[in-house]
Amino acid sequence: MHLYGTQSVNEKGHLTIGGVDTVDLAQTYGTPLIVYDVDLFRQRAKSFKETFQDAGIKSQVAYASKAFSSIAIYEVAESENLSLDVVSGGELYTAIRAGFPRERIHFHGNNKSYAELQLAFDEEIGCIVIDNFLEIELVKEIARTRKQRMDVLMRVTPGIEAHTHDYITTGQEDSKFGFDLKNGQADRAFLQLHNDPYITVLGMHCHIGSQIFETDAFRYAAEALMAKMVAWRDEHQFICRVLNLGGGFGIRYTEEDKPLEPAVYVKEMAETVLAMTRSHQYPIPEIWIEPGRSLVGDAGTTLYTAGSIKEVPGKRTYLAVDGGMSDNIRPALYDAVYTAVTANRMNEPQTEVVTIAGKCCESGDKLIEEARIAQPETGDLIATFCTGAYSYSMASNYNRLPKPAIVFVENGEHHLVVRRETYEDITRLDMSFNSSMRGEKI
Ligand SMILES: *Cc1c(COP(=O)(O)O)cnc(C)c1O
């Protein structure tokens, strides 16, 4: 069993997070409940930022907020001086509602709508990360119509794909994101942007994958982008001020995962960029990164109440909990593996192997195939670890299950930051067909 961040076990044998008893949290807020260890988020944020400072490199660490988007997490990100990546009008709107500094908001996405781009101009955000030729047209048109400037980064695909423990370099990348670096697309896009009076190209961006455990892929990506920056300097006297190397830093979901410290990735990037700038006499660019999972992943723990226990003799024991793929679709979607504990009986041996199933009407709704927990009993509090990234943000109302509540814990205090959905919430967008047919105003 591995505990994360401020997790500990108290004298009652209960799992605590941020100095708060998880059994008390479950009683206060109900289950399923997602608990965020705010201190762990802060530590991760600091270690990324401080490593850049130690290397003497100007940086921005942008929280890739698609991993978990809410007003409260944006407030914490702002208090840690992070920047923010948003990928939709909805995330941008949430950031504005959270009072996030607009100049530190970066707008991503491979199919931003005209309305979403307008919102970015309305709010005068920090930059738009341009993904494709249609977007170049739209952004130029909006800027010209409004006579309003905009800073942009160009998203490029360097022909490197990283997969967890391995990466491959491909001649040309088959990706829905960004301009290909090698087939001339990036050069064409650059000229279309660079020659526009309202647009300033700040630099280049790439994001090579997710849950990456080694540094080579980042080094190759940095070298590929810097080579193009040198070419554009030589051909167009253009100096790139920002090199954004994306996110994707791996975290530990199970004991098999061996993540590197955030600082290791950052150091490797910094060294690669500094070496390239020296050999080409290029001014040192700012390095921006975009961690999502590595900021919030292991800071999140989901608490469930155990319900039915079904033994299939000779096969397995199913322990069903009061949530499932509706609040964490990653096991069903990506075969993602998690670990769990019996949070109300932490001092008992956590050695019983059970399958933790959700309550959705899908055979595939299994949260953990082989969880090791205490001898299961109905009513137990089951905690699944590392659910802070891509779980609530991908949650659905499948089977009309209400989405869970979210609490932030820190220094012995707990704060409700997303309230639990009610049945009322679930039906709030429904309109009656019968009433409409009768011409009633509702
Ligand atoms: C998803 C995404 C990230 C964050 O990825 P993580 O694996 O969560 O760190 C960063 N940048 C871009 C452009 C992304 O799409």
C-alpha cells in the first residue's frame, strides 16, 4: 500500500488526508466524494517552478486544466502563480468566473469555434495556441474586424510520439493536432501569422503525449522545435521568445509505475534548450510547460461506500460501490489501473483480492479488477487513489447518477468546492413534450 502526499492513518485506523478523517468526510458530505489534497498540488506546482528558477530560465508553468476544471482549483493554481491552459469556451468561462488573471490564460483546442475565439478576444487572454489553417483565418479576421492585437503560439507536431515507457519518432505525424514540422505546413502557417499586423507569434508549442516516464522524448521534441526556430531566424529574422514543450509527465497509479520527479523533466528540458541556444547563438527563450495529470492526479482520492458483495465461486468476489464509470471512466476507456484501500479499517491487512465494480448498467463498469483491500463488508469506506485527473472532468450522468461532490482538504480543514448534484439538477434541462404540444408556457 502506498500513501500519497499528506495521507496518513489516525488512531481510529481511518485514512486521513490533509489532517482530516475520511470517515468523517464521508459522513459529512456523503459518497461518492472526491477529496483533493491541496498541499500536494502546491508542492508539485512549486517543484516545477523552482527547478526553472534554479536553472535561471524564465518560465511559465501552465496548469492543463482539462485534467480537472473548477473554480476552486483555478483559485489554487492562481495562488501558486501558475498559468492556465483552457481548451474550450466552458473552461475559459470558468477561469474568468474564478477571477484568474487573463494574461496568464492560454487557449488550446483543435477546433475552436468563432464564438470561442471571440470570447478569447473579449477577455484579452494571454495567448491563443493556433492549431490549424482554418483557425489562422478566423483569428486574423476577428483581429482585423476589432482592430485588436493577439499573441499566439503555433502548435506543431515534431514527429515524436511518447507512450508511457517508450517513444517513437515518426517521419510525419498522423495527428489531429497542430501543423506538421517536416512537410512544410508549419512554415506556411508561420508566414501567414508572422505577416499579419495584429498577430504576434510568441513562439512554438508541442505536446507529445501523456503519462510519459522518460526524458528522451522531451529532449528530441525540444531539439526538433529549436532546429525550426533557428531556420526561421536565418530565413525570416524571426526570434522565437517562447518554447512550450507541453505536459504529459507521468505519475504513479500503481507500484509498477516509476515516475521521475518533476524536477528531472524540467532539468533535461532546460539543459537541452541551453545547449541548442549556445551552439546556434540563439537568445534563450522562455520555456513553458503544461502539466495536468502530474499536478492533480495523485492529489485526488475518491471515497465510495461498499454495497453488495457477490462471490463467484472459484472466480472472484465482486464488491460493488456507489459510483463507477460515471465518475471515473478511465478503467473502462483506457484499461487504466488503480489501487484502493478500506479507508475505515486501515490497520487490518489489506490483502483480500476483490473486483471493485461500479453501479452502472454495463458489465465493463469495473473500477479495479484486482484490488487488495480488507476482508470486504457492506458499509465499508473504499478509497481509490490517484483519481484527481481526468475523472471528474470526464464524469457523466450515465444512468442518471448525480455527479459526486468535491472537497478540498488542507491543514486539518475541509471545504466543499463542488456540491453534489441533486435529482433536481439532473432534470433541470429537460422540457416536457406534452406541455409543449399543449402550447403551455413552462
Ligand atoms: C492534455 C494536455 C496537456 C496535459 O497533459 P497531462 O498528461 O495531463 O500532463 C498539456 N498540454 C496539452 C496541449 C494537452 O492537450
